Amino acid sequence: MLDAVDAALMRALQGDGRATFQALADGVGLSRTAVRARVRQLVQSGAIRIVGVLHAGVVGMEVLGHVSFRVGGPVEPVLEVLGEREAVTFAAQAAGRFPAVAQVRVADDAALTKELAHLRSLPGVEGAEVFRANAVYKDAHSSVRELGDIELDALDWRLVRRLLKDGRASYADLARQVGLSQAAARSRVVRLLDSGVVHVTALVEPSAVGANEQLGFGLCCRGDADALGAALANMSRVSFLASGFGRYDVIGSITAPDRCRLVEALEAVRGTVGVGNVETWEYLRVSKERRGGDRPEGWGPL
């Protein structure tokens, strides 16, 4: 059973998956040895995966669209086709005005237009409304830092691939993987992290921590959407957040262990200064979710 210390460690690792055991120990008031054992247990139990997540722009997926589908007939066939689309990174059956929702990540607006034309033509789809993200403030499955001006060579890509599988791989292990000295490997990894190319984080398995309730929301704001997005992103229960253009000014997701805490989190969103009308949809079943490290075949040089 996870306790308050485990929860604190998970939050710290979500912020910095490569934080030293000493830094984690200082944060929770335990010994370095005790913290090492707890983190190992969290990983071995499947409660968390510590992986690197790429900046979407690195793999040509800088533009994000949230699509709400009107569907005639069963939703499952639509979800099956969405799951096969490379550009679709998230798809779910939902309760609310739209029985299916999806997130699309592509290189540019021309590619988004082309993908939307295909999705609107799917059998069973009677219409679709699109939110085009302008800024992503929070996303467990993609780095949201500003991407620095950096050119990646073959060794950088090999380090990135290793970090996507094991975000806490030691510098000694990374050095062996690419045939560099430990100091050279460390220098490259720090450069990759500081530039925003990759962010190491703990991906929390909802079922392992009892986070069984998930809700999507779209809202219209009064005033500055960017300032509102930055404020909402600080809420711990908000797992995804973006501002942009379309039906809503801001969209997001809330994850909670039970219905009571889900309602509390939603009320906190509604009560935030600058929030106007709010629409919600409950995720009945997530059929596709590309997690950190789960990248299409063939991206980046070997």
C-alpha cells in the first residue's frame, strides 16, 4: 500500500526523474538507503516507470489538435481506426456531447488539415470539432519545455533512445551504450536535458495508485488564456493542459483516485479566477495512449 512518502517521491520524480537519491532523501526526510529501496519498489511493482519523454518538435509533431467526434452508431469501429492512425496519440470513448475524442500530433497546420480531412471521412463519423493547441503547459507524455537550438548527431540519438527506455540509466551505463567516456556521456545528457530535447519523468500507472477516475474539460476564459493556463497547470490533479483556438480557450484532463476527489478537483478548476464556461466529458475507456518512450518505428537516426 502506498503511503504519503511514496506519493511525495512520485511527485518529486515526476518533476525530475534523474534526481539523486540524496536529493530525494532530503525532500522526504529519510535516509538515502531507505529512499533508494522505496524507489526500487515503486518501479518493480509497476506503480511508476521512469523514462525520458521527447519534445514533440524533435520528432516532427509540434502541432497538437484535440478532436471531438459526433458518431452515428457504435463507437468501437471508430476507435479501432483511430488506433491505427500514426498521428493519433490518444483516443477514448467518452460520456457527454461527443462519444469519442482524440488527440492528433503532426508537423504543421497543413498536415493537421490533411489528417482532419481523413478523420472526418471515417465510417460512422458524422462530424468533428477541433481545438488547435497554441501552448501546452502540462503533458506527462511529452516534454513541454521550450526547445532550445540544438543539432543532434548519431551519438545523441543513441543516448536519447536509451533514456526513453530507462530514464535513470547511470552515466556509466550510458557511456558503455555509446562508446564514450563517462564524462563525455554526462556532458551530452546534460545538454539534451537542458535544451528540452528530452525530459526524464516518472509515469504513474493509474491502477497502481488507485487513480481510476479521469475527466476531460474544455473552458472559455475571461481575459488572458496564457495566464490562466499557467495557473491551472500548477494543480496536482490536472494531468494535461493546453491553451489554443477553437471551441474552447483551454482544454485539460483531471485524474483522481475516486469520484469525490475528481469533483473536488473540477470545482477547484471552476473556481479559478478567469474561468468562464466549463464543459466536461468523462473518459469511459481509453483505447490508445502513446506513453513516454513509445515512439513510432523509424524516428530519428540509428
